[in-house]
Amino acid sequence: MSAGAPAGADQAAAFASLLDAGDVKGCCATAYASPVVRWLLGDELHPGGDRTTRRALELAAVGRGDRLLDVACGSGASALLAARELGCEVVGVDYGEIAIAQARAAAEAEGDMPAGRASFVSGDAEALPAADGEFDAVLCECSLCTFPDKHRAVAEMRRVLAPGGRLAITDVVADHERLPDELRGAMATVACVGEALDEAGYRELLADGGFSVTAVEPRSADAARLAERVHDRLRGARLIAGDQLEALPGGAAGAIELAQTARDAIAAGALGYAIFAATR
């Protein structure tokens, strides 16, 4: 684990302060910019990693020359993939200033990419910093489930799309009647579970927002692999870097328990992952 990871006590205090203030978006931005969390997730910051991203973009028919908005872009991996492999003009938006700084640094490191092909700005998914009809496609990965006002976020995605524009969402799918209590509430929301919807819920959300769903593709096997990897890394890291793991919500023991609970829920079919493609 990186020796430069932030002190556990300091980051735990930051999480606690944001949660006390009810700032779930701030908690999510802080968590996913954390070197500890990024180490745990490895090269896949969402289930399936680049494979799922490529498939989501394919289902939404994103191609060369398209103007693509990546909502909650994090450190920019998916936006840069789309710009590099598909020839899109991509703008990434994220609530976290640290994530945007990381994304801009990653873009600068892409030496063979034309200047301006990918850019990154700070912004809120519920008030996107973009003009009406500015984009041909929108991508939102593993984030819609964390937004406090999902209907407003979907309305914003529709607003910035041109007529006939396409939307690709990948997200956690949950059957809350079957979820254990540990996978509910504020901390579970930060872990992309607490406020996730079931498949019918996402379909209804998109339809209410003026979208026509064109494809739904389950990816729960990817979620199971990611949960297993995180659980195994947590157990191993606790032996050699337990103090750094205290930066995680609930500390090392709580994180290990939550990861195992998520694995059990995925195996039981109460928790999963899916791609949703839609058109405006």
C-alpha cells in the first residue's frame, strides 16, 4: 500500500464530519479519491472495469466524433478510454476537486492524444455545468445510486443531450427487501449500495426522466469478482497496514465485515450490477 496514504485518523474524521453534515456526495468524493480506497479497488474502480465501460459505450452506440459527457468521472479513466479508443470529444464532470486534479494530470500524461480531446471540470450531477443539447451521449458509471436527487440528475442528463442523444448508465442493482441492515443507511450509500434501485426502479427512473430504455445487461458476475478481491485485500492488508485501513468508514474490522456481507448478498441475488442504455 502506498506510503503516501493519508493518516487514518485524519481521514476517518473527515468522513465522520461529512456524514454528520449529511453530505453524502462529499463523502463519496472523499472516499473514491482516497489512495486507500483506490488501492483496494485496484485497476477496476467499478465492477468489470474497462470491459464494462467499453460494453456500456457500445450499447449506447458511442463512436468517433461524438461529444460525450462523463458524469461523476472520478479520476478520468473511462473518459480517457473513450477519447483514446473511440475518438470521442469527452468532458468529464466530478463533484470532487481532488478527482478532477487527478483526471487532468492523467490527461496531460496521454502524450499521443490530440489536445482538447478530453477535458475535466468540477460540477454537481444535479446541476451539470453544460448547455442544453451540448452532447451526443452521456456516460454515468457506478454513481447514480449515490445521488441524493436521482430524478434531478436524470433530468440534467437529458437536458444536456441533443435530440436523439444516448445515455449509458452502469450501476449497482439492489433488492432492498432482501438486503441485510448492514447494507442500508448512509455508509452503505457511500459504498454504492444503500440507495441503489432494483432493475424496475432504474427503468422507471429513466422513463420518468424522458428516456426510452434500449438495453439492460446484467453484470453481477463482475460485482462478485470485485467484492471478492476487495474482501481478500482487506484481510491481507489488515496484517501489514491496519493503521491505514482505519481511514475507511468503520475501520478495518467494519470494512471487512461489510465486504463479506456484500459478497453474501451478491451470491443470494439480492445485490448485483447492470448496464442500462437509453435514448432521449
